[in-house]
Amino acid sequence: MGNRGMEDLIPLVNRMQDAFSAIGQNANLDLPQIAVVGGQSAGKSSVLENFVGKDFLPRGSGIVTRRPLVLQLMNSPTEYAEFLHCKGKKFIDFDEVRQEIEAETDRATGANKGISPVPINLRVYSPHVLNLTLVDLPGMTKVPVGDQPADIEFQIRDMLMQFVTKENCLMLAVSPANSDLANSDALKIAKEVDPQGLRTIGVITKLDLMDEGTDAKDILENKLLPLRRGYIGVVNRSQKDIDGKKDINAAMAAERKFFLSHPAYRHLADRMGTPYLQKVLNQQLTNHIRDTLPNLRAKLQSQLLSIEKEVEEYKNFRPDDPSRKTKALLQMVQQFSVDFEKCIEGSGDQIDTAELSGGARINRIFHERFPFELVKVCFDEKELRKEISYAIKNIHGIRTGLFTPDMAFETIVKRQIGKIKEPCTKCVDMVISELVNTVRQCTKKLAQYPMMREEMERIVTQHIRDRESRTKGQVLLLIDIELSYMNTNHEDFIGFANAQQRINQMSKKKAAGNQVIRKGWLTINNIGIMKGGAKEYWFVLTAESLSWYKDDEEKEKKYMLQVDNLKLRDVEKGFMSSKHIFALFNTEQRNVYKDYRQLELACESQEDVDAWKASFLRAGVYPERVTVRFHLKHTCTDNTVTQTLSQMWNFFPVHIISAMSESFAHAMLVISCAVTVCAPFLSSVSSSSPLRPPPHLCPTHCYGSFYRITITDQ
């Protein structure tokens, strides 16, 4: 036995493994061990049985080893086996050992060939073994068997990686000689985690099954695919020998004879075979433990001191200690602060893959919603021209002007710039709303303290609300600063001198190419059932066109639509529909797609709709602007009623037109309110939308009243 002065190291590590397994953790320690890896039917189980000299491992087709087996070999005068989960029970018959391994595996994984990373600890005492600890891992496979999950290959790989990626784990890479070693699963994974070959011990099995005239001499001499710890060849029992109950001792004698008699391996016979492999593993594991012992000891002592300190704190623990409560409160507040910051900055440890949250939603407001709100700031070109004309005439007064006065320009421009105050303050409102939602999201961890959670939400929300007015004031101040002085020398100002230059720049930009703005899935919603119903396509929006394809490979194009003369409008969801819809239509009243006047596109969420609208803005497709005109005609015997009606209908259009800037549905809601309020004064209502007051509300002294809503697109 090598390294006699250190022979107690392996039993010591074994006891540590048992202790950590018993408490269900490894104490974050990387214990020195040897992991056996290889493909299915590579001969791993036969190698381990040769070490013990007994048949004790499950055999069969497909995956047999479905849980890691921590095999601890202990040199002892008597021969028996023990399981960590069967304390005090000694197994003399090794057939019972096999049955217990199978039963324990099925208890954790079921009988459907599933796998589990929870190890089985088996200790074997025998006078024929050297002190050695090996972890037998499931063989790598490609094809699921029985009820195994489709990703069984990746599950096994992940399990192997949990062991072999540890620096203190030596790898026993078992590969059959009768297959190309370049395709060896064991050597492939060893090369991946140990590229220098410092932790890998190669084992070549089935040397007796190689084709006649071929041998593995170059591999065993470490010339081909070299490893720092070299290769050792073994000859296991064949399936025929196993079925015939051939004795392992006789098999090892045949193995020795094979190496001595084979011309290619005769000079390597003293460094081949199962006994030599067991001796080498004992030496290398002992040396490995000796080398890693100082770091292992330091880490254990550090953890021991930490645990002792924690235990000491609990000795004098008093639940009603005010300092402890204060400390816990401060820790929770500090954790909330960290979580809130991470949620806004986007560096949280738990990334939401289902929807946008925190800072991402605020980013969407700045880059998608805010530009969309700016575009919705509409002006009537006819009205603007009239204002410009009046401004010029009023500035000239009684004189006849020859040139356009600067004061008229500034007056009109300032009025237009002032219109961006509303979308700017609305942007602040949306950001504040998202911050408040983020606060509620971050306080979910305090669910077990409802009063504290409520108070924390109140304080933080109040702080945000206090900053809201200051933020709006700052935004409005910036706009007022812009209004205070018109810098006509700025490079972005399009005057007479810069007009031609700006036209040239726009021409170059247009000639640069058709830039892709957005790609994604959308559903064409207004295709009739007779023509196949709503269908989902892959849409590609560029600066010049909107195309859709059968799938995201973009091979089969279904249609391409030019974006010129297109506008956007909102469409109300159908009664049975859960999707959010918007529509494209042509401003020249032409069909947009085939015989459809508008193309209705549906998204899964309102956020997707907003994102697509922002993208269409970049392509020059703007939302429609809708105004509502009222025509009211009265024939009434009561002058008081007539005056009241006039006042009401002069008041409501202002609110309805304002509501139109939000959405068509919002405007219809305001109109409904208007009709409901005025219903007692109306005898009948005729409208482009079915808004008709109940007849019993109409007074008898008011007759012939007529109300019409006209909705036009400008």
C-alpha cells in the first residue's frame, strides 16, 4: 500500500462525506474525490466490480446507473457492505447489495428510467481492496428510453458537471478501445473541464474486442491525446462471461495473461490491469488529498468560526430585544432600497421574462410613449395660416408691411412650442405611475409584515409624489427657457439659408437604404372566416414598407405594403377577443390590403401595441386626428329650455374634442354622458353611433328637437 503514513486520509474524507450527506449538504466544501465518467456500456461498472471482486452493481440495457453512487472501499479483515441510508445493517450477500441499490434508486427516481442527483453512499469492507473512494456517475446517453424526458441527455450532462467542474475532483475517464477515441464521451467532457489534462486519468476497456490487426498501443503509451496522469488498460469480463457466472478472480488472471501474451502490450504489462489501476488510484487520491488538505483545513476552520459565532449569538437571543428589532427593520429597509435600485437599473438577480418591469417600462415611456404623445399634439393647418395672417396684420397695424415681421414668427412659434407642455407633464405622470408600481413590486417580500409594508409603501410613495410637483416645475421651466429666446442661428433651425442644405440631407438619408425599423409577430384580425379567419404572420417594418411573411425565416413573403399615405387608428376589442387591436388605413380612401379599406393588426398586450405605434412613427405613419362637429336644431315652445340646451351643447363639445386626443372610445364615453345629461330636454336623437335617450325622459313641452354628431378625419 502506497504512502502508509497518509493511509488514514481517505477514511477521514469518507467520514466527512458521510457527515455532510447525513445533514443534506456539502457545507460548500470541495472534497477531494474521484468521479467515474463514461458513455453507456463503456465498462465503468465492470471496472468497479473488479476492484471489489464481487458482482454487486445493477446491470441491464439502457441507463442502469441513474443516481450517483459514492463507493467507499475500506481495507478490512472481514468482507461486508453498508449503506448510509441503512445504518447498522451489514450486507454479507452482495446480491442483496445490488437489490438495495435498485430499490433505493427507484425510491428516488421511480421505475421510469428517470435520474436523480441525490447520491447513494455505499461502503465496502474487504481484505482484497485498497482504501479508495469513487463516485460512479450515470453513463452519457443520446436517446431517451421508456418514459424518460426528452432532455435526458442534458439532465445527465448537468449532473456530471456538478461533480467534474470542481477543482478537487479527479476524473476517471473510461473509454472503450473498440470505438474511435476521438468520439469518446468521457474524454470529450474531460477536455472541456480539464483542458490541460491535469485532473484526468484515462482508462481504456475492451482491448480484447478490438478488430484483428489493430491495437491501442499509441494511446496507452500516452502519445495520442496525452494526459498528465496517463492511461491504464483493463480487460473486463464479456457479457458471455457474466451470464456464465465467470469468477472475477479467474477473469483477472485471464486479464494478466492477455497483457503478457499480446505483442503490442507485452512491454506495458506491469502498468496495465485492474490491480495496477486500483493501486494507482489509491496513490493518486492519497496524494491529491495531501495536496488539498491545507486549503481544506483553512476553509473548514473559517466556516467553524463563523458557525460558532452565530451559535453564540443565539445563546443570548431574546425575541423582544429592541436592538434586534431595530437591526431587522434596518436590514429590511436596506434590502428594499437595493431591490428598488436593481429593478430600476436592470441589474436584479431575478430577471422577469414574462413582461417588462421597472426601468424597462420607464425606458419604453421615454422612447415609445413620449414620442407618440408628441405626435398627437395636433394643429389645424388652415387655422394656423389664419393665425399667422392675423398676427402679421395686427403687428403692422395701419401700415402696409413689405416683409414678415420677426415678432409674428416668434408669437406663432411660441404658441406651438407651448403645446408640448401637456405631453411632457403626461410623461412625468406615466413615469411616476411606474415608480409607484415598482415600489409595490419591491415590497412583496414584506408580505409577512402587512403593516410595515403598507407604511413603507406610503412613505416612499409620498416621497415620489412630493418630487412629482418639483419635476413638473423643472420640466415646465425648461420649456419656458426655450420660449424665452428664439435662436434662429441654431444649426437645426430651417431658415432661408439652411433650407436647401436640409433638403440635400434628407435626399441623402432617403438614398442611404431602406432601414429595418422593427420585426415581430402580429395577427391580421379582419380577415373573414370564409377566407381563413385571423392569421398570425411575421411582420417586417422598414422606412418605406410593411411586409409580412409566413414565419420568422422570412423566406415566403405574403404581401408588401408601402407606408406612404398610411395612418393609424385605434380599434376597440371584440367581445370575445383578448387581443389589443390597431388599424392602418389610407388617407386617400383607397383599399389598404386587397378589398379591405383598413388593415386591422392585433397584439397580445397594450405594451406591444404602443411599441408598434412608436415604430410606425419612425416610419412616418402617424395616428389619425379626429374632430367632432355638432349641429343642433331646436323647435321648442319654451325659450328657457332652448337657452339651456344651447349652453349645454356649447359646453360638451369642448370636452369631447379633448377626449378625442385620448382615444375614440373615450370620446364616445363623453358623448354618452352629454346625451344622458341633456336627455330630459331632447325629444329624439339621431347619431352616427347609436346614442338614443329613453323616450319617457323627454318632456311633453319640448318637441321636434334634433341632434346629429358628425365625425370627420382631418
